Amino acid sequence: MSSKIDVLEAVIKRNAELFGYIAAQKSSLRLIRSDIEDIMIVSCKLEALDRVLSTVALIYPPMLVTDMSGSLKRLRRRLNEITLIV
Amino acid sequence: MDILGYEFNGIVQDHVVYRLNKKPSALTNYRYLIVSERIDDVSSPWLDIFIVRDFNRVEKVLKRNLKKKIGLEVTLSGLRKTDGLQIGKWFNQIRELYKFCESSSCQFILSSGANSLLEMISGRSFDAILKICDIKPERYWLELEEWLANRNERRCFLTA
């Protein structure tokens, strides 16, 4: 889990670098528990979504947004379906 | 449209457009686009997409030699390791490039430049970046689809 915290901090830092520290704090990026090893679940404010998506697209090491949802339950179900297919 | 991030493995996939460096010598059974980042190729009749690394540097040459209706592509992969200041300047360049494409009847293309699956960018993330560039995503995707269809209509392909 600690490595996922490091990744989240990197995303917050990059978000602040690109869009400003105030905007980064207002984004309210939070780590949500994920049972799947290589997948992180992150929550943010809806109004910050475009900035967060852009941040993830422009961060190094690269990471891929696999899915998005307004409901955590639906998201977890879909993620389980993806990992089953893989 | 995005680069899938891996080389051609010999098996032609449906609904995939392949990127080639030069025009094939014979008819193909797959759709393709000819791509180059050499500025000398800009005036070539066979070129479909020119990759723009630094618009400020090539702007004058493009204005002089550009063929209409070709695609001008920018990639995002090189930005991952650059700092915020450079990225801010890049976004400025993209706005200028987009206006240039509109005025010169060329197609603006944004792609990930991915060389691996992890470097790929989701469609929703593309939309977010387009909005930051003051480009309407719906219009962008519609124009890109029309341009792609138009580009392929001019070519003959072998069918199974």
C-alpha cells in the first residue's frame, strides 16, 4: 500500500506543478482501498476531473486510466471484470 | 486516433489503421497512413501525417511548403519528463498550431506517442487535454473521423 501512497503523492505533486497548489488542494485527491495489486483507485472532486486526467496523462513514470465511475461499487465490479478477462 | 504502442506483428487487424514510413510498392489489404517527421517530406504528395515536434521552429517552412489536407500531429509522450513551465509553453504552441491547421485546411491530430501499453491515453483523458487547449472535443473527433475517412477513400485496398 505504501507504494500506492507514493504514487498518489506524485500525482498530487504533478497536479500542483501543472495547475497550481491551490487548484491541487481543491481537487481533493484521495486514495481508495483497492484489492487489485497493480490498480489504484483514486477519488477527486468532479470539477477537478479534467485537471486530474490531464495530470495522469502527463506524469512520469507513465500510468494508464483504465476506468472511471461516479459510484465506487460499480467501479469495483467493472475492475473485477477487467482483471478476469486479462 | 492513437498509436497502439506496439510494432506490427504480421497479423492484419480489422479497424486498425497502420502507420508506415514510406508508401508501399504494391496494394495492401490493410488501411495505412504515411507518417514522417522530416521537414523535407512536407511537400511530398504521398505524405498523410507530419509529426510536429516544435511548431515555432517549423512554422515558416510549413506555411511555404505545406500540402492541404495533410495531418499535423503532436504527441504527448515527450512531455511526461518535462517540467510544468515547458508544458505550459507546449499548450500555448498547441493552440497556435490548431489555429494554423484551421486556416490552412489541415487536420490537427493529438496522439499519445505511446511505445508501450502504459503510455496509452484514454479517450476521456484526451478530451480533458483538448479542453485545456481550448479545442472542443466533439468537434475535434468529428473532424478527425471525416479526415480519416476522406484519406482512405482515395486509396485502393485488396479485400479478402
